[in-house]
Amino acid sequence: MTNPSCNEALERVLLSLQSYMQRMYPDRAEAFPREFWKIEDDDLHLEALGYLPLHMGVTDAGEVPGLDAMPEGFRLAFPIFWLEDDYQVNGWTALTNAGEWLLPSACAAYRRIGLVSEASALEAALASCRADPEDTDAAEAAYKSVENATRDDDRRAEALGAFFLANRHLFAGAS
């Protein structure tokens, strides 16, 4: 059972994401329930997951209030999709942007969902970031130094989609 502050945080996240998706797709507003994991269209479900981190209320200290008490799906999706979005916007700088505040949880999340080689590559990048938090080139080189079955963005997106579509129940404790 979640505590009241977690319930408040979840409600805020869910309503913010729902409102955003309804504005993005006004002609399909009914397709976006508050419980986004119930979206029947797989592509829309995955798109909502991609936007989820932007609605989770990250503080200036890089924390998400109540995240630790949220259902596992949120704890897995936040670091993964935050990092994936940052790759799209900033390229390899995403690794140094994530650094110590996000890479450890991203590594654990990728490992938990079965993308072990991705987690290992990110762990190598994390070690590089710890040695020099500003050296994006070194973080990229460290990431690329590890044999990684999901280094390709499309393969990784496919694997992420397969996991999250098959495990929608991991968000269900939020309703």
C-alpha cells in the first residue's frame, strides 16, 4: 500500500501526463485514460511512457518525490525513458548529464528488465563519469567499449517496447 504523499505524487503525475497526451492528440482524447498503462494502442502507450519522466516532477536536486514508493513500473520507466529522451536531444552528452544522479538507477533498471549488456555499457560510462564528470567523449568511449546487443537505438527501442508492453501490470498499483 502506498503512503498519502506517494498517492498525491502519483495522482499529480498521472493527471499531468493524461492532460499532456490529450492536448497532443485532441481528436483522440478518450484514448488516454488516467491509468496510461491501460491505453490499448501499443504505439500510444509507448509514446506516453516516453513522456512520463517529463511529468514526474524532478526537483532541482534531481529527485522525484515519492518515486521510491511508486509501483515498480514507474521506478523502472523513469530512469530509462529520461535517459532515452536525453539521447534523442543531446546525443552522448546524455551520459554526462545523467552522471551520478541518474546512471546508477538506469543501470539497475536496464538490468532488471533483462537488457544486461546495456546495463554493463552504462556501468562503464558511469565509471568514466565518476572519474571525470565533464568528459562526454570518455563516457561515450567507455560505453562503446562494452559489447552491447542493444547499442543500436532501434534494437534497444524494440526491446524496451517488448518489455513494457508485456509488463503493463508493473504500473497497476497506482490505480
